[in-house]
Amino acid sequence: MTQAQAGAASHEPQGGSGHLSPVGVRRPDLQVLFLAVLMAVASSVLLALTPDLGSALEPSGWWAFVATALLFAVAESTVFNVQFRQEGIAFGLSEIPMAFALVFLSPPVALLARLMASVPVLVLARRNRGYKLAFNTSIILFELALAIIVLRGLISQLDGATSTLIVCLVIALMTVAPLTSILISFAISRYEGDLRSRVLGELRATWWMYTVNAVLAAMTVSLALYGPVLSLLALLPAAGVWHVLRSYGEVSQELRDLNAVHGFAGHVGATLDVDEIGSVAVQELLRLFRAEGAALVRFAPTGSSVHVAGRVTVPLPTTSTAPGWASLFATKQVQLVAGTRMNELGICVDGTVPALLVAPIADEEEVFALLIVVQQDSHVLRFGQGDIARLSNVADQMSVSLRRGMLHERLEYEARHDALTDLPARTLFERQVAEAVANAGSDERAWVVMLDLDRFKEVNDTLGHHAGDDLLIQFSERMSSLLLPGDVLARLAGDEFAILCSRNSRHEVVDLAQLCVIEGGRPVTLDGLEIVVTVSVGVAQITPEDTDAVQPMRRADIAMYNAKWQRSGVEFYRDDIDRRTPARLSMLGDLRAAIETDQLTVVYQPKLYLATGSVVGVEALVRWVDPVRGTVPPPEFVRVAEDTGLIKQLTDLVLARGIGQLAEFQRAGLDMGLAVNLSTHDLFDSRLPERVRGYLDSHGVDPSRLTLEITESSLFVDAPRTRATIDGLHRVGLRMAVDDFGTGYSSLSYLRRLPVHELKIDQSFVERMLVDPQDEVIVRSTVDLGHNLGLVVVAEGVESLDVLDRLREMGCDVAQGYAISEPVLSSDIVEWLQRSDRRAWQSTLD
């Protein structure tokens, strides 16, 4: 058995070129070359120390040289290979010709016979070149020289009997084979490491073969000593042993390959992660096929490669229709592609790859992945039909694992991404914010920016959901264009978006937030209509005190809703706007107590009929002066009331006092109307019409004297529910007004169907109409629109007599604001109305 010698010949270090050159030689190549030189020198020394170098132990005729050379040639040519770990180990019966050479030939002649038979096989059949040829040639010389010195050394210490010669021959052969095997393992370990386990493993696997082959060789020599012809009798047992060893190797290899193929599914099927499936598959392919390289390429539905695992020396296809590769995909079958075929296809034209296996993995429609296995540049590890069948089996199993992994990947992606905009969804965004929270306190400061489209529901209800979807897509694209590398934009729900970004200063975040407002506020075309949608932005910094993603996101959310409430565009989180802070809870308790103990004040702001210059009504406004807080701005405590359900009690308080004031106007002989604001939450109360009727009846007030103002935006919040309340109020007989008109997206057809009597132009347009031509156009158009709809038009927020005069010129019906009067206490309103003909605005309207 020539496991040592043939094993060296069969070893192909991965990546080696097979040629030794002074340029580009790797360190392991040099180490192996050095070992070859060392063995050659050792062989020379051993031969020099050999006694009776020129004579044979059993001198024979020329037949011994010819027979030995022929036996060496036959033994080298009939080597078969068994895979051990990542290496092919070659087995044969070269111990028989080596035994003949040791006994019947002198050492120089024995070396000549060995070289004449082995070197041509190494060069021509096994294609050894450079350091490989040097190593295998030197180990052949070393093996034979060592066997000669061991055999002759043993004989010199014992008698010269034939039986002694045979025993010493067995010992010499069994000594040389393991030693040369260790030298080969050392050379292999220079490339792949793990010398100790490699040596022990190979010796455990092959020790019994050393014994069998050594005894068989000694038996053959014993017969030849009695007569050369008798040695032919050993051919039958030698052929039997060779056949048994080869069959054993082939069966063992098939079992190992079969187990490896069966185990492949278990390895790649143990995970649903596609990246891990690819990595495990490549490692298994390298082991299963003893390959130079392996790769898995996965294609997207568009045909482009989206995932590559492993590494090969062949340029991989970037699409499923790549030139050259497409023809290999067409059959959807595993193919063995030789070097010449690769050159024809243009896949690899430099001839560095001897062959490769290509396995398309396809569904019923198209190839979605590709397995590529590259053959080693070795004569003993060439791909064949068995490898095609194995890779076909592997590809089938790989297809199942990949499909499961890709399905899991798609489900995971869809679960973490928004289907409409393809942005990260809330779950993924929270995970990324949690990572930023974990890294809080580093050099860069992280921020959470919440964005919400104002009155998005109105766009949906007015133009349809398809227009709303189009708006969201365009908005996400605009926001994405503002981000820096590393920023994350997500769609959390509906029209709510969020950005996670790192900025070193508050000023940089302000710039980003304002850009979001500007870019988001640019006109967008939906269904052929150009619409402007504003954006409210809230910003909160991630601090080292945060313990999870919820905290900074909640703060940014609070800031965003405050920006929406204040119509300020951008707001940073502050403790005083947090509804859930102790201060807010304290305000809630105090507000409830103020309502229950009648500490709130209702004041009245006059409304002037511009055509006659007479006051035709007042608007009831609530004020709160707290003993501790002082004067609390209405937006603050009204918002607390809306958020906590106190708005019902607050509205009832204003209605009760206002309607009571109407009764006083009647008793004073004043023909006045009263306007009261309703919150959106009030319109959700189906019992509101009943309570309003009760207040009117208890004071004996004509319902037509009462006007209830609802904001334009509230008309489209749960429209069926609010419409039912509005219809109920209309049946009571009172008047309805649309407040803050011009800030929303009211459908005119819907507005026309509502029982509305007045339009109130939002003060943001009125107060700037003399300095902003666009605002003046909006006011004038609203006046004309209201009149065309048969409605009374009211302008609020009139701060100067010039504005008052311009409104009269436009034909506006009613005005209210500080230019006419500040809100007046209930104790003073009657007296104020009785002397209102002496006010300054009277002269400007005359």
C-alpha cells in the first residue's frame, strides 16, 4: 500500500497553481519545497550510510530489475482514491515492488527502477509540477532510502537466514509507511492546519492496511526466493486484496457521500435565515464535493443577484440572464461544465478552473438561485456522473430550504415594513430606536422626529383612499430625499411617519425639521388636482436616562401633537406640554375643581354687522384665573379638557351661562345673538342636542338666537357620527357656523348639504390680508364663496380699523376682533352694548 507516497502525489493544496515561480509563491509552498529539499538531502545521507551500497541482498539477474520496474508501474497506475476529510488518499499495492527492490536490487538500481516507473506517472497522469513534483519525488526517494537503511540495519544485527530476512522486510515496510504518512500530513497541514488530528485520524484509518500490504509483499518475496516463477502465485491474493481494498474504499466513500447528502438537508434546514442557509450550504458543498470553491447566488424577482454566499475563482453572474450563464440556466438541470466549455461561454477564459458543477434552483417560472461548485486542480478529485447526481439531490433539498427561508424572509420583511411605502414599520423602527437608546451617551446625539400630515383624513374622505395612498407615497419620497446616510425614515401608522437621526446639535435637527415642513408643504397633484398638505413635526432627543424605545418616541409624539394643536409646524418636547406629567395631572385636578366650584368666567366678544355698523351678537369665550397659576391660556386648559373627557362639562358650562346671558339681553330689550364654540369631541355626544334644547327651554330663549360654531376639520372626523349630532342640533332650531374656514379641505358639495348658516374666515388670513396679497385673495374668495352658497360670512381676528374697512369693501357681513372690542365680562356686556354707538369703529363705517 502506497498511502504515504500516493497520498502526497494526490494532495492538491487549495489555490495552488501547480508551478513553482519566484514571484507570487506563498509561504506554505515554500515550506513544502523546503521539506522536499530536506528529504532529498536525508535520502542522500541515508544512502551514503548504507553498507554494501553496490550489492543486492539476494543478487539476481536482469529479470529482477525489469519485474520490479513493471510492478512499480502497475502499482502506480492502479492507485484508487478514498476520501478522508478534505483530502483524497490514494491506495495501491506498491509495497510488493518495493519489497522486490529492497531484496533483489542494489540500492542505486532500486532507486532507478522506482524513479523510472513513478516519475512519468506523476508528471503525465497526475500532472504534478513545481513544488508538488519536487515533494512527491523527494518522498519517493526518502521512503525507499529509509526502507533500505532500516532493512539492512536489522539484518546486520541478526543472522542471514531467509526467515530473518522476511521478518525484517515486514518490519521495514511497516516502519516506513506510517513515517512517510506523517510527513505528508505535515505538508498538508501547512495549508489547512490541524496537524495533530490529521495525523492521528489517518493513522487510525489506515494502520491495518500497512500490516496487510506488508505481509502480502513479504509473502510474494518469500515465493520468489524459492523460485521467481513461484512469485506469480502471489498475483491472485494480491489482486484479491487490491479488489477488496478498492471495493471497501468505494463503498465507504459512497456511504460517506450518502450520509453527507442526507445530512445536508439537516444542516441547511436547521435555520430559516437565508444568509445562514447560504453559509452552511457552501461549507457543506466544500466538504461533500472536496471542492476548490463553492458559492450560492440568489436572484431577486427582477433577475438581479441579491445575495452571494461563498467564494469561487469564477466571475459570478449578476443577473439570471447574464451572457454565458443563461444557456446553463435554460435546462434547469445540473451540468458539469469543463474548462473548454467555460471558455466557449465566456465564463472563465484564463483556464485556471478545470471544471465546475452548475445547479440552477428554479420554481415553475424562473431560476431564483444558483449553486456553483468548482473542481480542484487535481487528477484524483475530478467531477463525474456521481457528483452530478449528488449535486442534483443537494439542489432539490436546497430548494426546499431556500423556499422556506425566502418565505420566512418575505414574511419578516412584510411584518417589519410598510406595504405601501416600503419603509420600516413601527416594529422595526422601535428596534432601531432601542439600539440608539442603548448607545445613548456616545459622541453623536440621536433624535426621534415624528411627522404627521394635517387633515389627511379629509383628503381620504374627499378624494378617496387611492388619492390618500398616492399622497403618502409622494410624501415618503420627499422625506427620504432629505435624509443623510444612517438616518431612518419609517411609517408608523396611517399618516404618521418618524425619523431616527444622529445630529451633533439642536440647530441641525431644527434645520431638518423645518425642511420636512417646507418639503411636505409643497403642492402635490392628486387626481389632477393640486393640493397643499401641511405637516406637523415633533422632535425629542434620546437621552442616557431612557431605558427603552417607547420613551423618546412618546416624547416626540407629544411634541408633534403640540405642533399640530398650536399650528406651529415644529415643536421640541418640553415638560410643560406633556399631558402625562405631574403638572398636567395637577392641572386636570384643578380644572375639574374649577368647573365644579364655578371658578371659570365666561366673557363675550361683540360681533359687528358691517353694513349697518350695529352689534348683532356676541361670542361666548371661557377664561380661567387660577389662584396659584394665575391666568391660564384657553388653549392649554381646553386641550386638557379634550384629552381627559372634561370637555363635556366645560361646554355645558359655557352653554348654560351663555344662554342665560341671552335671556338677559331679551329682558334689556337688546336684539342679540350668541355664538358658542363646540369641540370635535362634543360632536361625538349624541345627547348634546337634547341638553342644548333643555337650556333654551329653561331660559325661554328662541333657538334661532343661538349659533354653535364647529371647526372645519371636525366635519370630517368620523363624519357619519358627527353628521348625526349636527342634524340633531339643526332640528332644535338653532344656527350652525363653520369656524376656521380655509384651514382645511372641506368638500364644497358636502358643505353645501350641511345645515350651515355661517362661514367664519380663520383669523390667520384676516390679520395679514393687508400685507399679504395671497391672504387677501383668500379672504375675498371666501366672502364670495359664502355668499354664493347663501351663507353669512364672519371675519374673526380683526385687529385694526383698516382691516375692518377693507372687509366692508369686500362685502363681508360680520366682523369680530380687538378692533371692535376685547371680550367683555358678563356684568358689563349689557352696558357696553347700550353705548356701542359711540365706539371708534362707528366713524369708519359711516
